[in-house]
Amino acid sequence: MNIYADRGNLLVLAHRCAWRGIGFELSSSGIGEPLYPDAHDLFYLGGGQDRDQRLCAEDLIETKRSALHGAAAREAVVLGVCGGYQLLGHSYSLGADEIPGVGLLDVRTVREDGPRLIGNIAIEVSLGDGSPATDGNDRILAGFENHGGRTYLGPDARALGRVVKGHGNDGRSGFEGVRNGNTIGTYLHGPLLPKNAWFADWLIATSLRIEGSELAALDDGLEKAAHLSARHAAGL
Amino acid sequence: MAGLLAPKLALARAVGAVSRLRGGGASSAPGKVLMRLDPSAIGKLGGRLQRGSVLVSATNGKTTTTTMLAEILERAGLSLVHNQTGANMAGGIASSLLAATDSRGRISGELGLFEVDELWLDSLAAQLRPRAVLLGNLFRDQLDRYGELETIVDRWAAAVRTGPARDSMLVLNADDPVIADLGRERDAPVLYFGIEDDSLALEGMAHAADAKHCRRCGAPYVFEAVYLGHLGHYHCPSCGQARPVPTVIATHVTLQGVQTASFTLQTPAGEAEVALSLPGLYNVYNALAAAALATALEVGLPEIVAGLQGTKAAFGRAETVTLDLELTRGAAGGQKSNQRDLQIMLVKNPAGANEVLRTLALEPGEHDLLGVLNDKIADGRDVSWIWDADFELLAGRVRRATCSGTRAPELALRLKYAGIDPAHIRVQEDLESALREAAGDRSDPHAPLYALPTYTAMLAMRELLVARGEARSAWS
């Protein structure tokens, strides 16, 4: 699936690895194609329109479910954004219809009556160990959300962050996204990583199983300006 | 009914005059007032048009296609009521009808020619009962406002199959699978247009391609040729749905940089060479769409060709203005009579931006760019679409990029990840300063400055240029 400029996330990972001399190879796994849990350091699931999402959901269950569980078990990074986030949970209910998910995250998503949750958003996240942050581990992720589904956390789920501005998972709880080890789901696109280069670096370091401080510093003047622009748009 | 309508017309007109005096180009204000006074005013006034109305909608190209149609239809001797400022929702169309109606309620026009916002097609068709509807393309655009592409497709399908446009002649782009599918399962006639030129085929689909799966059965389409986004020659290997054979066709397409394009136009009435004063394949599609609707209205081929060739760039769409560098430098300006051309190319979604970038890449040498990214409601609050546009086409081709607008830093970052050296990228959020700095980089009218603004940025830029006397007002 690729909507809402998922390509931006991939470009940022590719360039920030290349500028540091870290080898980066991108492969895609389309409908019906197998997925190998040990072949990759990071697995990315983007967003899709309802129709595409349904096609992808069937395929995820049929051909990729066990590989994703295998990848998560060996602590590879799995990142789902928007539709990808919803499909990493247990299920997505549209009225009487229920699309099953991969079940890597303890969440259920429901399409309810009421408006889509749309707008600029900023959340505060605490990534704990492995964070490249030098100014404390609580950091801001800024982006744009646009989802009809409301995502509810199960007893085993821990939110990715606290909503500072915007709607978040369900528009009420004040939480956004979910994290289970190195598996992360979030509604933030816009896209996510260009607006939050520090988080891209956290993903790269975590994928490589190194400390963030071991990554070579880059000239991030434009990255920081873009981050501030997105925060400002969210009203922060 | 006219007796009841007349005072409402007068009141709405007065409100329009006041809002203009206040300095706004508020082209939809009087219409909005009229709609509040009489919600069925569009139907009542439109019903007085002797030859009825035609509607034009698409994600990209509505304004240019309608401008071309106006040129053609006027040459064919038709007098038009036309929403030429691009105000394309109910208020704008009501304003156009109001402006054409005199104090006795008589309308000065035979045919209504209206470009229509995608989400307003069904309700405006219900009021106007159009004799023909032209649907050009659907690309993803402003997901925060329009929702998913499927939502629009479903509404359009309902409108043209069982809804208010079920009896209208349909003019459809055969090369857009989503649009072409709308022509099936209906009784009223359909006329298809399309491009047939193997030399234009791209390798693979663009990142922003939107219609990969068959509307009928969900299987992925097989494309024999992709011309632009998801437009091309295709078929579904599963259910057999295929591109309809068009009756109005462009062959032998030649694209000449940012200035012109030409092609051979084939219609049932014959064949002719068309030389456009507009650039890019997207404008060939616009011209073909206009030619097809004109053909459906039984306009002769000579008028069609003359109209297409006589069309100048619409408002902010490949329009060129000459900047006076004295003005851009302010009172402290240096040399005299320094001038520089500024070409404005609206970009508002990935598919449209890709065609502009592709056209720009046809020009040799290094370019100076002024990109203006706004995130107001009319632009779409979500600016992620810039990551789906192929700015990579300009890598190594940018001498200086100035980024402006409410989300300027994010555009600058996009250019950096597209492979443009950050040392060549400047961020200046204020538009007037950005224009001054970008234009002042080089005083050579033969090295044009290319402006790529989003919709509200384009309006702001034109307003600035009009105030300085460098561009003509669209409202005059």
C-alpha cells in the first residue's frame, strides 16, 4: 500500500543511511509475494484506501502473517503507518464486516459514525532505551492524521505517545499509536520521518542494534526547520 | 416565478458590488447570497439558457479545458455563460448566472459552460440538467478535503448512471480506467477520447499512480503503455475490461519544453494538426478533452483547431509575466530597465506536479525555481503530497531554489531529499521577499524564473503582481 506519501518515509531512511555509508537495500513485497522474516532489518507497512487495504489485509493474513511474527520475535523493527498500523492490530471492523489483522499489536480498530479524525498533530513520545536523544528521552513527533477508524488499546498495549495537539488513536483517550518492543504503529503521516528526522535515526539505530549516539551526525538544518514547521502547524 | 426571483437577484447583485468595493476578488460572494435567498436559483436561471449547459470536471485541467472550450465555442458563434475565474462550486456558478442576467431577468447567453468542483458535480447536475458532461481524469488530491478517490468515483458513477446526469451525453477519457468505467451501464450516448502515441510511453507507473486495480473485479490492471500517472492503455487480465476505443484521438504528439506542444487531432470529421501555445502532455489531454466535447456539440473541426490554437495560458497555469527588477529590488534598485520573465505553473497534487516537473525537465540547462507551499484549506491542509511528486526529475538541474509559503521548510526538505544540493536551497517564508530574492539572483530575461505555487499561493502571487502592474487582473 502506498498512499499519503509513504515514499517520503522510505526516502528519508535510504538517504540517511547512504549519507553515513550504511548499506541500504529496499525490497517490496506485493500481494501474493512471500516475506522472509530474517531477510530484513526493518519492515514497513504504509497506508491504503479502504479498497486496497482490504486486498492487502487478506494477503497479510494468508502469506505474510507468520513472517511478520517471526521478524518481531527476533526484534527487527516493524513500523505500520495509518492503514499499516490498523492491520498490525487484531482487527478492523466496518459495521458488520470485520477485517482480521496480523495481531502483532494488542489493538482493535472500529469504523464508527462520526467524522474522520483529520488534522495536524503533535505527540510526546518516550522511547526509553536506545533513543538517540541527548536532551532527555521524551521527544515530540509531529505529523498529519486522517483516519475514519478509532483504535482502542487492549490490556497489553502501551501507547506510542501522549497527544499534545490533535486527535490520536480514538479522539478521546489522549493517546496516539502503540509500541510493543520494536513493533510500532502510528497514525502520523505527512509523512512521518521527513518531519521527524530524529525518529528516523532512532529506527535506523534500533534496526542496526546500535546506540543512537553511534550514528554519525548529519547537517540537519533543513530537517530541524521542517520539524519546527510541522510542530507549528499543529499549534505547538 | 421570475417576479419572485427578481428582487433576490437585485439584492444579491448589490452584495456582490459591496464585496468588490472592499477589494476582494470575491467571485462567488453574490452567488452565495443568491443561493441563500433562493436555493433553486441555479436551476431557474440555468433553465433560461436556450441551449442548456455543459459541465466539465476532473482533478486536473478543469480551468484550462474550459478556457479552451470557451475559445472554440465562441468561434462557433455561441454566446456563453462561463465561470471563467475558476470559482467552481455552487456560489461561483450562481454568480456567473447572476452576472449574465439583466434587471428584467433576461439572460445574455445561449449556452452555460461551467467547470465544476468534483464534489459538486452531482448537486449541480441536479439543478442544471446538463446536456453534456465532460469528465477528464481523477487523481488523488487533497485527501483531507475530498476523502478517498473511491468516494468521488462512487458519487460520479451514481450521478451518470441513475442520477441527475443519466440522460446527459458523457464525454470521457478512455485512457483513465476509472473515468472510462463510468461510461458503462448507461443508455445515453458516450464519446471517448484518448491518446495513441507509443513514443510517449513511460517506463513503469509513477509513484503517485492511483488506479492500479480493476473497478470491476479488483485484479491489477495490465498497462501496455503509461502516458501520465495512471493514464494510458490498459486491460484487466481477469474480467477482460479494456480501454474503450476512442473516437477523438491525439497522435504524433510533440512536446516542446515549457512553451508549446503539438499533435495530430483525429475526429469523425477528419484530421488536423494542432499547435498549442501551452506546454506539456497534460495540456494535450486538456485540448483533446475540449475537442471531444466540442465534437459532441457538433462544432466543426476548423473552429476546434482555431480555438485550441488561440488559447493562452489560463490564470496561473503556465502563464508568463515580465518582472521589473527595479520593482523587485525596491527603491534602492541598481541598473535600469532590468526585466526578467516569470512563468507561473500551478502545482496542487502529485499527478499535476509531476507533469509540470516533467515539462520543466524538457528545458535544457539549470533552472531558477520559486516554490511556494501553502497549507490553507483550498490547498489541502495536508502537505504530504509533495513527497509523491517526482522532484527527483530536477536533481542536478537547479541553479537556485527559493522555497516560500506557510510550509516553506518542508518544501526545502523535499528538494534536499530529491537530490538538490542544500547549498542551492533558500527558505524565505514571506512571499514578497521570496519573489524579490529569487528574481534578483540573475537579471537575464532569457533565464526565466519558474514559480511553482499551490493554489492559494498562486492567487497571492498574482495579486502581488497585479498590484505592481506586472500582471493583468483576472477579474477585469
